[in-house]
Amino acid sequence: MSLDISFIGILIGSIMASSVPLILAASGELITERSGVLNLGVEGMMIIGAISGFALMVITDNLFIAIIGSMLSGVIISLIFGFLTQSLLTNHVATGLALTIFGIGLSAMLGKNFVGIPGKEFPILFSSLKESIPFFGPILFGHSIVLYFAFTLPFLTNYFLKKTKLGLVVRAVGDSPVSASNQGINVILVRYCCILYGGAMCGLAGAYLSLIYTPQWIENMTAGRGWIALALVVFATWSPIKVLIGALIFGGITILQLHMQAIGFRIPVQFLSALPYLMTIIVLVVISRDSRKIKLNTPTSLGRIFYKEK
Amino acid sequence: MTTDLRISNISKIYPGCIANDNVSLQFKSGKIYALLGENGAGKSTLVKILSGVVSPDNGEVFLNEKNLKLSSPLDAKKNKIGMVFQHFNLFETLSVFENLSIDATEDNKSLRVRINEILKKYNFSIDLDVPVLNLSAGHKQKVEIIRCLLRSPKVLIMDEPTSVLTEQETEELFISLKKFCDEGILIIYITHKLKEVLSLCDEVAVMRKGKVVSVSQTQNEKIETLANKMVGQKLAKIKKKINISKNKDEIFKVKHLNFYSDDPFETNLVNLNFSVKKGECLGIAGISGNGQNELFQILSGEIITPDTSIIFRNKEIAKLNPKQRREYLMAFSPEDRISQAAVPELKIYENVALNNFKSSNFFEKGLVNEKKIKEHSKKILSDFSVNTDNVELKSQFLSGGNLQKLILGRELITAPELLICYNPTWGLDVGAINYIHETLIKINDQEKSTILISTDTEELLKLSDRIVVIYKGKLSKIMPSEEVTPEKLGVLMGGGSID
């Protein structure tokens, strides 16, 4: 079989598209975790984003409102998590798990009437360039605006954490909330903001699935991507750029193994399906071996409840 | 311009404990003030109030006759009150510069210039771009001090600053503090170390059970007078009667102990030979970092060195692990109570159960015999006057002194023949130190032996029958303690020779 160059270009383009929800959700969760909050509700927030985006699209017929609405719904549902963990001091892990279960259930209920409704075509940018340039065209052009945003997000996140004052504050809170509080930083407020930001990104990731990637509503359509995003953050040792690499590897191998299955490679299908998970973990573990860096990037207070002395 | 800080009628009540009871104090710049008290006397609460971390139930704080509203740490900062906490308030994973820049209002470039000026002025040398977790305790403290100095403070509060410092670092700190004082910064120095009060401070306020019990000039005070004020009763003078009799059996013997390590931070031990007699206390003196850690670990079985011979009660035990050594009736009290001797997150009785023996029956058929352990723990708590009878309490809520009593109790309740302890009174207040010294003397009176590894010469002279000095992994000759003076020890500890 001859793989011509334009096919590879199209393949890479589709790999990029499939990794967008992972990049968005993981980048959001990364900020949340960097502030010391472990939100296991990523999957739940994504699915809520997916249904609310799709529902708003159907109701208002306006994609812009749908996208913004999905982010807002992510914010609202993460606000529940924030209120429980930051104001009522509940356990992060238990609350996050509950949020996921709640999100999946709520989305199924809300989505009942939206099953089977066809989605709307999402505008793509530079579609003429996509056709006219071989190889690079399908890679660089003809994507939705959300994809371009997703691919700049890890770099923005990196810049935010490393170079800005606010990023420094977020890292400081994640390192030692007690010290931060004694320095006059409002730890609870910072953590709330990070949780809500994470919620918005997860909502957007969900909307990308239901509005752009496979424009329709199917129950449980996030299919575990939220969990992958969570794992990416940890295996990428809280580095935004490594999250991007991990998401691309995962998306890439998912697509490749589908092609391999289609072509009929004589490898057990189960093994091929497991390949993306295995490879992503192996690669991320290998590139993140520097124990010193792990120590410096890991938010020391992750998952610990903070309360202020009075 | 002079600074005048006045605390008026401050009260703070926690459930079940009056931390500050109507505290009034007055401070003026140009002097160094000591706030002295045992652990739990209310010093830390008072400084937390001054730094805005907690707010008082009652009372007011005046700075230059201005009534301060200190409802958050920001308020303290705005009013130029700087604070160096006992447990450092630093961000370990951030670099030194990031730690300093987090609450700065200027841009990074001019901040760096200012930091470098401070480094130069006070002769600090710290790399600004390494993460804080790579720094020594002394350097971390300097980072905290620089953070305060950047805000040109009027008041600088130091909360037990020397508890983590080496002797040299302590001296350096004192020099800096005196400099700050000369520059007009009002310094409040919180401590329970009497010597430091006398050598550094001009005026001393003593706190006990939340109340200020005395304010005086340090020149009028002596260690004994301060100690009595602090504890509230006359401390019994402890003096051990030395009991060396030549004909007693040697219960413990170490022959040709060598230890070589690849780790540059560990000290090699070279040909150590010593023995301990029945009922004797052998003191091992030395400045910390001269091989005491390694020696303790080898004696307790944490490190097994091949070709070493350690004889205990006529048995060769060098290859046994700590648990097996305990079965032979050795007991150990490591230096670091929180990370080595106990697990702070576990409850008291769980910590007691960690030290299980075949004979103690704490575990039956793989199940925990909670009732038995709890009974046993209760006995320890009451026999060793630990300040609680609640065995369900998490160990981290015990003060250092009570935790040490619990650990000693756990080790001693099995009546071991030999107790090896390493800095048993490190960081404790006078009352607890006294208790622990009494306990150690009692062990010897019962014909049991102790090895006391300590960096505190006074303690060694008080408790040991014979003393040996460790310097760079080598032992001096063993001396009967009546022949030893603090001066002699000082020479030997510094690597000198007395013959």
C-alpha cells in the first residue's frame, strides 16, 4: 500500500482534531491542580458542556451562544465543586467523583429530547488554503477556531504559569496554601478562580465534541476522555507542553490503530485498542523522568483541604 | 524616627484553652525584646495576632499611638510589621527570587537590584535562582528575613528562629539582628531558650499559661531566675551521682566500627571502639554533622555494615534489624521526633503499636488487638506524665515535649537493658527537659544503661558517667565525666587536642 503525502497530511489533520478535547480539558485541569485542587469531575463537566452546547445550538440556532453557553455551564457545575470543597471543606476526591456521576446522569436526562437531531455545520477557517496546499494545507488550515485556540492554549498556559504574576500566585497557592495565606494571598479566592477556569475549559472541550467533532448528541459521548485528560495532567507532570505532546500521541495512536484495524493488521484488536493508553503513558513517563523537575512542578498541596485560621 | 509598639489587653480564647489572657506589653525601637515562655504559653498566638494571621477576641494594638486594625496579614504588612515564622512560610518549589517577588509591587528588574543591595549590605550569600527546597534551614531563614527587609519594616518579629539553625548560623543571625536593631528596627524575639535571651536581648517579658508574668531588664536576670519565672515553680536541680565502678560488666561493646558512604552529605566513620557498662550512661558529644547520624543509625540497625562487630549482652547483633535488636531489649529514641520516631498523622495508640514485640501481643492472627494497645498506651501516658489521656489523639497535636515523653515511654515500658538516644531534649522547653533528664537518670539508677548522643554539652555533663567526643567520624579517648570541663569538650569538639 502506498501512502501518498497528501493522505499523511489529512491523517495528521484528523489526529489534531481528535486531540482537541483532551488538550482543552487537560489544560484547564492543569491550572486547577496547580492551585492545589484535585477535581476528578472533568468527565462530568465535559459531558455537561457537550449537552448544554448542543441544546443551546438547537434552541437558539446560534453557534456562538452555544459555545459560550457550554463554557458557562462548565463554570456553573464546577462552582458546585468549588463551593463544596473550598467553602464546606469536603474531600476533593469524593466530591470530584460525585460530580462526574452527577454530570453523566444530568446530561442523559437533559439530552433525552436531543437524541437524533442532526448537528449544524461549524464554520471552518481558511478552507480554500486547505485544498490548495498539499500536505501542509490539511494540517494547518481548514479547522474550526476552537482547534486553533486549543493548540495555542498549552503555550499560553505555560507562559501564564512561568512568566506572569498571577501564575506565580497560583503556583504559590498550590505549593503551600498556609504560607500563601500568611503572605496575604486570598487562597480560597485563587482556588475558586482556578476551579471555575478548569470548568470553563472542560465545558468547551465537551462542546467541541458535540458541536464540531461529531456534531450531534449521543448519551455518554465523552466516552472517558475526561479521565484521559486527568491522567495526561499527572503523567505530563503538570507541564502544559507535555500535556500537548501527550494529547497528540494519544489522539495519533487512536486514529492510527483505527486505520490499522481497517487495513486488517494481524494483531489482536484488543491490543490495538489498548495501544493509545499504553503508548501515551510510556512516552510521558520517559520524557518526564527528571525527578528534580517532577518535584518542582508537582503542586505540593494537591488534594489537601485548606482552611483559614481565625 | 523611633517606633513604639503597644499591645493593650489582648485576649484570645480557643475552645478549651485560653491562649492569651489580658496581655499588655510595650516595646520601643533601639532595643531587642525577648518574649520568653514554654511551649504553649501563648507566645505564638500573640505573634500571630501581631502579624494579622489570627484576630484577637479582645484588646488593641498601637503602633506609634495609632490603633491598628490587624484583620489579615496584609494589614500587618501595610503597617510595616514583619514576621519570620518558626515554620518557614516559604514556597519550596518556587525559586528564591519568585518567593521574594510574590508580594512585591515593583517590577522584577528593580526588585532584583534591591535584593542584591540587601544581600551585600548584610553579607548574605544566597543564589536567587535556585528553588527554595535546595536551601539549608539557615538560608531559608535568610530568605524570610530578606522578604521582611524588602518592605522596610518598623517591627521585626522572630518566632523561635534558632530551633532549626546550627550554632554557626545562630551566631550569624544574632549579628544580623543586632545590625537591624542599630538601624532602628524594633525587634521582638520569641524563644524558650534562656541563654539566647541573656546573650541577645535587652529586655525580657515572660509568659506563662497565656499571661505575662514578668517584664524585666535582662542584665538583672540569670538563667535560673528566668527559668523559675517561666516554669512558675522552682526547678529541681538535677545532679547525677556518678557511678563508675570498675568491676561492672560491659553490656554493650563496639569493635572496629567503620562506615564508608558515597553520599557526600554523610560522614565516614573510622575505627570506632567503645563499650558501655551496666548502669552507665555513655555520652557522645560533638557538633552536629560529625557522624552522629550515621552512628545512631548503625547502633539502631537502620544501617547494617558488614564486618562490624557489635556485642550486646554477649551476643553478636551487628546483622540484626531494629526490630530484632528491640527483641534483645535495646531501645532507641532518634533525633527527629516527627519524622523518625513517630508518625504524626497516626493516633497515639497507633504510634505505640508500631513498636510491637512478640511478647506484647498487640496483634493476634493478623488482627489488631485495639483494646490491648489502648490499655498499654494509657499506661504510658500516665506513667510518663504526658499531658493528655486521650489515646485517640493524633500525635501531631502533641507538643514536642509531650511527644518526646510518649516516645521515651514507648521505648522504656518494656524495661530495655540499653537505651540509645540522640538529642532527646532538642527544641524542648525547660520543664520537659527537666523531666526527660530525670527519666534518663532513673534508668541508670535501675542498673540499665544508656548511650546519650547529644550536641548539648551541658546535658552531657549533667547526665553522663563517661564522655567521648566524635569529630569528623573519629572518637576521642573516653573520659570519666568528672575529669571533663565544658572548655575541654569545646576544644575536642572543634577538632583540637587536650594532651
